[in-house]
Amino acid sequence: MNRSVLSRIGTLTAAAATVAVLVPATASAAVSPVKWGPCPEDVAAPGLTCATLKVPLDYRNPGGKTIDVAVSKLASTKPAKRRGIMLTNPGGPGGPGLSMPAGLRSAGMPSSVLDAYDIIGFDPRGIGRSTPVTCDLTPEQQVSNVPPYARDSAEVAERAKSVESIAKQCGASKTAANLPYITSANTARDMDRIREALGEKKLSYYGVSYGSYLGAVYSTLFPQNTDRVVLDSVTGPGGLDPTGSRRLAEGFQDRFPDFAKWAAARHASYGLGRTPQQVTAKFYELADKLDTGVVPGVDGAAFRAGTFGSLYSTSSFPVLAQQWQTLDTEGVLKQSAQTQQFDLAQLLSAQLHVVCNDVNWPEKVETYQRNVEKDRVKYPMFGAAAANIWACAYWPSEPIEPQVRIGDRGPSNILMVQNLRDPATPLGGAIQMRRALGDRTRMVSVDDGGHGVWLGSENACGNNAVNRFLVDGKRPAHDTACAADNGGYFGSMSPERRQEREKALDEVRSKQRMF
């Protein structure tokens, strides 16, 4: 069935653990200085420059084959206030990051942070304008890496056949020779090569969604090279492993009540229910109806996936409610024109490389069938999707090294910020990451829903906690809880500036929804 309509609205984000003893943390080969120049046209922004850095494909052989990593810089214009560099990552995995410095600026990054750092973006290895990888995905396969909702074991088996084909395509592609080396650990090593190439002793870092996991991996492999590290919307310490995938169902259940309350308050406009309980019942009613195949172009699995993705941001609620209303009253779904600003096939391919190379996934279909049955009961809204089988079960390569075990050795210079009701990286995973990092970190939890705290939420307490840490190095002495507020952090923005901010946030979020 065609699941592309609703699932494209909300395709997702998110996603290590024995220290990688088989590969050196860094390589001894000399690093060439960076030569900055104009950025590609689709990335170009005022003040943003770009460059390409050569890095080893395999850090076990630093003098061997190299690949390209594309890097961007938004330089501080206040030398007296400049502290150093801050690398950034938008998540995914699979999200290109060249445009992220300019995107964060448009999203409201305060001038104090822009003054303090050269903001560095990069397309991680295998992605975008770095040496890319491919799985030769067909148009029909360019939907989502997050599996569809499986109503029974037969649908898990059906999904297994399709993802087995994708895994074979990845292993037979023209980039298959690079396939085993696209990992979070190697991306962290690339980050350290960027630091060296820029002549910096340390780097600061901001990563959101899967980018939080990448930051934790870097902080584990290179603890003494970290300055100030911010992990936003945090995965569990295993990243996007099978447990991380199953947590998407937990996130759905955590976040959906916010939409139900919002829609109930607007029953006069959308007619989805006068109470949150009625809106919740409408979800199940529509899902069951679409499972029968009565609506052309969208099935129950697509409806569930689209609803999930729209929970990333409250700004998506009106469109989601309108779609529910149309499905409910007219039995059709009106498609809206969508602008795609990236190569979806390449991004989905790169994401599979990272997710499947980081972890040795279970290979038996029966394992996923059991998990689906269990999670369908535990998390009825999305559990039978999040626990379904990935292409990683048939991946053509075993991990080249043990997964990085996130630990507490190193300086206490990490700040975690986390919404209480995050659909993609739920609080439960963040709490586990907090335990793994121990005294290295402090966690600021925010009474808000959605994916992304810094600049993504309008909670003043959460945003200011990040600003203070990045600019002044001030971090809470203990874990801190931010109460809900009226969302006034960006309240003074003009309507035009707010529109620009929302556009920038949509671009960042689109790169967190690669599944």
C-alpha cells in the first residue's frame, strides 16, 4: 500500500555501548589545514563558509584510503568574546549538517553564543556532500526506515522480505566497499580531525536527537578534548539500537495527550472530540477504519506514522487535526504540496548504514514477532510499529568494532536538556543516558512536549540554561526541573521574524525525521 502521504508528514529521528578497543581513538596521520571558500548554493547563507577535509575511511589504517567530510563555519565576529569552536549535529542519523549553523542562527540563537564561538556544521561521513553512500532505493522504498505498524505476525514476516531486499541492495551498491565504516564512532573520530584541522585544543558541541548520542560517543572517546557539551533531546546510551527503536512507542504514548488536549479545546473547529479521552478514542477509530483499506492512498500504518511525526512540534497540530477531520468526515485525504530540500534516498541509505553498523541487531524474524506482540499491548498506539523488523536484521556486514560504552570518565562538562514529553527520544531513554554519564553531566528537564529544547521550545528556563552554560560555563549544581511556562521566550519576535524562525526549525526537524 502507498504509505507516503501521512508518513512523509511525520517521518522521524533519533539514535552505544564496550569501549571501541579495536580502533584507536584518533589517527596519527597529519591533518591538512582547512581552506575555506564559498558554500554550495543550496547551503549558502550570509557569513557561512565551507571546506572539505580528508579523513581516513578506516581509522585502523590511517594512512590508507580517505574520504571527504564537508564542513561549514559561521565565524564569530567578536574576537574579544570568542571562546573557540562549537560543532553541531541535527540528528537523524542521516541528517546533513552543513546548513545547521545558519539554521540555528535563524531559529533564534542568541548573539552571545554567536559571539562566543565559531559555529561549525558538517555532513557526517556517508551523508550529503561528504563522500556519500547509497542503497539504490527505489521510489517505492523511499518512505521510512521506521517500520509500519504490524497487525499480526504475518505482517512482520511480510516486512522482513522487503527489508531483506533493501539490505541486499546496500551490500551490492557502488559504495558497498565503504559500508562497514559508516559508524557513530568513526564520525566522532572525524569530529576530532575537524578540531585538529582548525587548530583547536578543544571543541564545544551541540547535538540534538541522534546528535545527542553522537556527542556522548565523542565525549567518551575524547573526554579531554571536550569543552562545553550540550546534549538536547537525548537518546538512551545505546543510541538507536533495538531498544532505542522500541522507545519510539513510549514517546508516542508520552506525547499524544498533548495533542488530545489541544484538539479537544478546538472541538468546534475540528470535531475530533470534546475531551482528550474522546480524541484518543478517535485515533483508534480512524486507525481501525484505515486498516480495512477503505481510504485510497493511506492505510492504518501510514496514519499512525503520520500522527507520530506530527507530534514533534505543536506547530504541526493544526495540519494534523485538519487531516484527521477530512479522513473522518469525507473519507479521503487531501494531499498538500510539499517541498523536499534534500535527497531522501541518500539520507535513508546513510541512516541505515549508521544504525546497522553501530549495533549487531537480532537476525531472527521470530524475535521481532515476539516484540511486536508484547509492545502492541504495552504501547497500543505505536508499539507494533516501533518493535517491527529493520533492514539491520539482514545487514551484509558485521560491526567492525564493539559499540562505544558511554561512561562517566572525564571532565564534568556536559549539560543535558530534555522535554518531559518527547515523542522520538522519550524521557526514559534520557534518564538512562544520565545514569551512564554519571557526574560528567547535569540534566535539565522541561515540562513541555515535542522534540527539541534549545531554540525548539519556547520555555524560557530551558533555553536560558543552555545559553548560560555555553556563554558563561554556568551549569546547575544538581539536576533541575523547569516548570511549564506560557512560551514567552521568543515572545518579543515580530511576526516576520517568527515566520523565519519557524521555517528554520522546520528544516532542522526535517533532518531529524529521516526514518
